[in-house]
Amino acid sequence: MNAGVRGYFDLNDPSDQLSDAIRIVYKGDIWLPRDKMSSIMDRIISVVGRDLKEKTLDQLTPTEFQVLRLIGQGKSNDEIADALFISKNTVRSHIKSIYAKLNTHSRLQLALYAINSALF
């Protein structure tokens, strides 16, 4: 995932999920099958999570905190914009700011930070 991979699809997974996976990755979100997510997340957390635990949520504005929480819930930028009554451009701006404040470089790292911090 650190190499820019946006999804994982096992050829043994049901073929009807392939179109969902392609659509989700095309939108810029991440696709991980539910039954594989636990083991994949454990591996990612062990590699990426160590650095993230040292960061603090105190650096974030209240809106950035809400954006991070929603990213941790797997929400897309469109869904975040709707939930917070802000534009998609504002969501993108908040995400860029969160990246800088938490020294992260991907949406996956933000989601892991939210998960590790039990924000939802």
C-alpha cells in the first residue's frame, strides 16, 4: 500500500465484487475485501502504525478532527463533504492540512491513525 496500491483483490474472491472494487479504486478510495481486511490491517499497522502513534490529535482543528474521524470510518470525500456540510474542495484542503500536521502521506495512513486512536 505504501507503494501506491489502492486496492487488493484475490482471484478466489467472488467475481461479483470485482466491479465494486474497480469502481471504488477508480474513485480514489481504497478497496480491501472484508474477509481479508483484518490480516491486511494487522500487517499495515505493524509497519505504518508505529510512527503514527507518536503523533497527537491536539494539532488538529475541530473540523480536521471530524474529517479524520470520517476517514477512519471509510468515508469518501463526497460523503465527508455531505456529513460536514462543506465543499469537496474544503475536504481536500483539510486532508492536506492533516497530512502535514500528522506527517502522513496517504489516506490509508490517516485511516490507520483514526483506527489506532479509536476515533469512532
